[in-house]
Amino acid sequence: MSATDQSNAEADIQDLRWERACASADVTPDEPKAVTIDGHEIGLFRTGEGLFAIDNVCTHEYAYLTKGLVEDGVVECPLHEARFCVKTGACLHGPATRPVATFAVREEDGVVLVGIPHA
């Protein structure tokens, strides 16, 4: 990452409002967690690479991704089996064609915090 990219990333993080989502223990590799913060339906996923937050609703049809199968950092929609990377939100397999949104996430003192953009 260049110095400019790093500076932009830090500025982006500073523009977020950090909201409590749940206890850290509520999100395990076997059990993702669905939360709603300011109208954003967010899925929290813990993998071997860390903790990730994505839009919890499939971009193909309305289904909660936290109800789907999660394997190797990929979640499969329970409705029509579209697959999304929990780290990047990228759509890896149709029928969906659009990625899901991602959210900044961090853990502090046993609590998961999600970065919500200022309105």
C-alpha cells in the first residue's frame, strides 16, 4: 500500500461512526451473527483470517447470508446458492452478479464494533 493509499484508508476509517454490534464471543467460525445497526442488516463472520462484516442480504434475492453455509471464507446464500467472499464482499458464483457491501469491523474489550459511514 502506498503512503497515499494508507492516508486515504486512515481518513476513511476516521469518517466512520463505530457502533457496538455484539459480544466477541457471539461470533464463532461455526456461527456467524446477524445484527441490524441504523437500518443496515449486517452479517458478522469469523474465519481463520479474522473477523469480517458484510451486508447480510444477498444481492440476488432477499435472503440472509448468515443463514447460509460458510466454508473457507466464502458464504453461500441459502436461497439460490450464490457465493460471496466474506472478506471482500465479491460475488464468486451466481445467480447473483453484484457484490455485497463490506463494513469496517474491530474488536475491543470483548466487544465487536462495526464502522458505519456518517449519513
